[in-house]
Amino acid sequence: MDLDMVPYGGEAFNTKRLPLPRLECYTSQQVALKNLGETVHFWPTRRKASARAEEALPDASSPGGLSTGGARADKNLERKQILQEEIKNLRSARGNSVAAAKTNYGSAVDEAKKQVKASLALLRADASSRRKEENLAKEEQEIHNLQNIRAEYNDLRFQRTQKELEVKKLLEELEILGEDLEEDVALLEQLIPDRDYLQEQAITQETSVEQETRKGSMYVHMQNRAKECEDTANRQVEELNQEAESLGRDLQNLEIYLRETRRMRAKSEEALNWMQENYNARSEEKADRLGKRREVRDQVGRELAETRITMKELKAQWKLEADNLAHQEKARLDQEQSLIRQAEEREVAEEEMREKLERLAHTVGLKHRDEELGGPLAS
């Protein structure tokens, strides 16, 4: 981890970093040299200025020159030591802040791992709840299918009742036809002796006519009338026989249909009873399972809601702590920057003081030389 980078703001596991300011102070010329890739030594301006001041100082042989230069060097040394101590203090403070940031970052990472594990557990719970909901949906679909089967069963029962009503109507019609057939048979039985009587009458009439009017037209007329009556009676008998045969066939067919209908009715009743028992048993079992699963689902939903509320509270607490740490770090950085600005201002003041001292020393040196030589500056 780069020691110049520390976490700040946002979530505890945010990857953003705030660079710490460098403690070295550079001039614009040194910054340009550093951007060009050249090596810049620390405090070069001070060394150059001290070198120029030493060059401008008078020799040790000149009066007052050595004492003035020694006092100035002592002051510069004291200021240098003070600045070095301040720099050491700033560096130690930065090291402490970096260590604290490391510990905070480690704790934030641990908290983030815990949060990820909790979220994974929640996702697994959500997946299991989704699977449970899918199973419940499948069971509800099966119940819906059973309800559809029940509706079809009711439709079949209604159709069966309709068929039974139709069969009853057909049986009633058949009974009516049977009664009509019996009446027709009775009529036919009544007509048979009438036919025999008519035949006998025709024979007697024929004999009498033959006896009385064998050669007359009455014989022919009576003979034709007898034939017509015989033909009519034969036709009626044949028609009645055909109707009786057709009615007998219809009766047999109806008896077969009734037997088949009763057999199918018994089978359908057995199947429907079995389906009803199976449906009731499965409905009871599924109702028990659905009740248990609904209880489990409600309990899981309550636990999930409580977990989400707890996670929201923990996130809010973590965010508040992170914001407090970010504010503290910002205040510390502002303090360090203010100390650095004070050091820069102090260095600028020292530079100005050194330049003034150089000019003053130069002027004093020239004045001493002019006094020795008797020049114009002596006055």
C-alpha cells in the first residue's frame, strides 16, 4: 500500500484515495526541474543563499566582521534546527495518521467482507424462497388442473343425466309403441275371425250366386268384391306383421342399449367415486402442506424484513463513521497544510532577511574599506 494514499469519504470499502501533500517545499524553478526528471536536493535555496552571504561577508581581519557573521550563522542554525524539528513532527504525525488510516482501512475491509457474506446469505435465502414460491405455484397449478378435472366430471355427470332423461323418454315412447302394438295385435286378432267370416260369407255367397245367377253379372261383381276384401285383409296382416317385427327389433335394441347404459353408468360411478376420494385425499394433503409452507414463508419473510432493517441501520452507522473519519482526516490535512504554509512564509521571510543582511554587510564592508582607503563613503 502506498503510504501517501489513505481512504476518505463514502463507503468504508470505497477505493478512492486522497494523496497527502509532500512536506518538501520547492520553488517554481525546482518544480520545473523536477518535472523534467532531474534530481532536486532538499533546501537548495537556503544553501545557495548562505553561500552568497558567506561570500559577501568581510574577512576575519576586518573589525566586527567575524562577530557579525558568527551571530548570523548561529541564528540560521537555530532556525534550521527549529524547522527540522517541525518537519520531524509533521512526518511523525503523518506516520501516525497513515497507521490509523491503515487500521481503519483494515477494519473497513473486514466489515465489508462481513457485509458481503451477509448479502450472500440473503441472496441464498431469497433463492430458496423463490424456489419455494415456484413449488407453491406448481402445486396451485395442479390444484387448478384438478378443479378443471372436477368441472369436466360435473359436465360428464350433467351429460349422463341428460342421456338418462333421453333414455327415459325413449322408454316411455317404447312403452307407448308397445301399447299401440298390442292394440294393433288385438285388432289383428279381431280382424282374423272377421276375415274367416268374410271368407265363409264369400263362399256361401259364391255358392248361392253360383247357384242362383251363375250366368249373371252379379256373380262377377261379388267375386271381384270378395277378392278385393281378401287382398285388403292380406295387406293389413302383412303390414301389421312388419310393424310387429320392427317394433320387436327396436325393443331388443333398446334393451341392449339400456343394459350397456347401466353398465357404463356403473363404471362411471366407480371411476367418479375413486376420483372424488383421491381428489379429497390429495386436497387435504396439499392443504396441510400449503399451510405449513405458508407459515414457513411468512416466517422467512419476517426474518428477511428484520435483516434488511438491521442492514440498513448498520449501513447508515458505517456511513456516519466514515463521514466522521473523513472530516477528521480533512481537518488534519488542513492543519498540516497550514503548518506547511507557515514554514514557507517563514522561509520567505528568512530569505528576505538574508538578502537585507547581505546588502547591509556589503554596504558595511565597502564603508570599512573606504574608511581605510579614505574614499567618498567614509564621510
